[in-house]
Amino acid sequence: MVMNHGIIFFTPIFAVLIGFIVFIILKKRRRSAKSIYKLIDDLEKKYIY
């Protein structure tokens, strides 16, 4: 029985790579409380004052 060692070797690498990319995208989308307060402050300065 012949096994394809390339598939066995590269599948976990691709899985980790895809997981890492998804983690980075989700981390960028989430804003910290400090950045949200800064955004609100900037909008108040622009439209109220």
C-alpha cells in the first residue's frame, strides 16, 4: 500500500496556516475600549464643537 507522504506532511501545515490567518483577521476586527472612546471623542469634536 503506497501512501502519499506529501499530503500527510502538508495538510497540518495548511491547517495551521489557515487558522493563523483567521485568528489575525478576527483580532484586527475587534476594537479595544480605548480605541472606541477615542473614536467617539473624535466624532464629538467633529460634529458638536
